[in-house]
Amino acid sequence: MKNLSDTTASIILMIISGFSFVVMHSAAKFLSDQIHIFEITFLRCALVAVVLAPMIFKEGKSSLITKQPKFQIYRIITNSIAMLCFFYGLTLTTLAEVTALNLTVPIFTTLLAFLFLNEKLKKHRLSALFIGFLGAIIVLRPDISINIGGVLILISALIWSISLIFIKKLTETDSPVTISLYAGVGMIPATFVAAYPYLIMPNLYQFLIILFIAVTGTIAQTLLNSAFKRGQLAILLPFDYLKLIWSVLIGYSIFVESTTISLWIGGTLIVGASSYIAWRERK
């Protein structure tokens, strides 16, 4: 990506990151029928250092040192709460509810970036955010009832938005690998406490899926950190809506889920909004 502008590179990284997150969530939901979601969450964090080992070796000792320990702690606390709420909510509600409620993250984060990071709320950025959200609502249809799982997802979305602000602050001094490493290792205590009552020994098949979850989750987080280091949140967050497209494509191709006309109408709005912001911010 050496020949690309920082904005273009950050958009590409954001899109790949979003796809990786959806793949991780799909694998975690699939495995949750066999292993408690809290154990999956704990093992996903415990394996982060293993997944990052090649990049840590490449960067050297500098990847082990953070210049903002206070913000690392804030990020670890918020990320731990958000992750536990999200994964537990994922087992209690439908994928449509999870996706819909999680679409509040770009809105929460855009407003927080405006308040705390002094990012400008330009009209075309707000327009893309609104159109993307409208497209998501059309895809999902307004027939979603909120239960305890939905409440947990909504709480997770708000807290994750706060965590994203801390991540953005950390990218000013720390590398994407350092941020991912501290998050993974830092969340081990909280996720272990939550998982302890449910711990079982996974078989080889289950462990391979857990390893896959750890790899895709770590890649997703590291690419997200890289995107945030290169671009502004207000530019990148509309691309979060593309997660809905990835979710539908995975559901259709792997689980043979049917599609509706609302999917194509809403999907067109989502892709259009994302393409528009990419075009406007291409330089």
C-alpha cells in the first residue's frame, strides 16, 4: 500500500477488518452450541500473543512497550466489558438483532470523535453515515423486538464505541501490533473469571475452530488499529455498515439463507454510501 494515500489505505484496511470480524463472529456463534461462549472469549484472548508472535518478532522489543499505559488500561477495561456483553448477547438473540443493534457503533463513535478528538462533522460524512444506517434498517426491516440479549448488544455497542476512541488515541504513539497485544493479554483476567465456571477441555476439532477465531479476531483488530492510525474515524466508520453485507453473503453461501428484495435495496444504499465516502476522501 506504499503507493496509496493514507486515506485510501485506511479504507481498504477497514473493509478487510470488518470482513474478518464477521467471520470471527460467525465461527464463535457456530461453536457456542458446543462450548460456552465465555470460554471461547477467554481462549481467543489467550491465543492473541501466539497469533501475533511473528509480527512481534519482526518489530522487536518496541512492540512490547506502550507509551500510553493509562489509555491501554482504559481500553482493556472497556474492551473486556464490551466483548463479554457482545458474545453473551450473541448466544441469546438472533443474528438480525445483533447486526441491527451493533450498527449503532458508527453513530456513537462519530459523535464521540467529534466531542473528544475534535474531528470535523462534514456534511458528506454525516450523509454517508445516515444513508448507510438507512440501508441497514431496510435490509433488516423494522420488526425487531429487543430482549435481554439485545440489551447486552446495545450496551456492548456503546462501550465498544468508547473503546474505539481510546484505540484512536493509542494509534498516535503505539503500533497496531502493540495495541492488539496489550488488548489481548490485558483481557485475559476478566475473560478467565467469566469463563472459569464453564471451562471444559476442547477436542482437536473444537480447538482448531477456536484457533481460527483467535486468528481472524486478531487480524481484524490489528487491521482496525492500522486503519485508525492512517485515517479519521468520521471517514472510516461508514464502512462499518459493510459488515451487514458480509453477514448476508456468508449466510447465503455457507448456510444457504434466502435473500429478499429489501436486502438488495438496502445493500445498494450501503455500498453506495461507502463508495461515495471513499470517492470524496480519496486524496
